[in-house]
Amino acid sequence: MISESLKLDKEHKTFGGKLGFYSHQSSTCNSEMKFALKSFVICYLLLVVGNN
């Protein structure tokens, strides 16, 4: 069970998104839990070539 809000410890820009390192105090584990989440945006490049 999370006894406190999530805390953003660090955030890094990566190719196409961000990598965030979070932590929270767990009352169940009686310790600080840490994890990372990757967010990204998918971009498409459309190349249209005309007929000669």
C-alpha cells in the first residue's frame, strides 16, 4: 500500500520521450520503493513522391 504520494526523483529526455525515476514510501514493505517509467511519442514521417 502506498502511504505517501509518488515523488519524481529524476527525469531524463530520451529518444522520442522521457524517462522518469519515481519513489514512494510503502507501508506494506516498510521501506522506500523505487521504479522508472518511460513515456514516448510516436511520430510518423510521410514522404510523398510525385510521378515523373
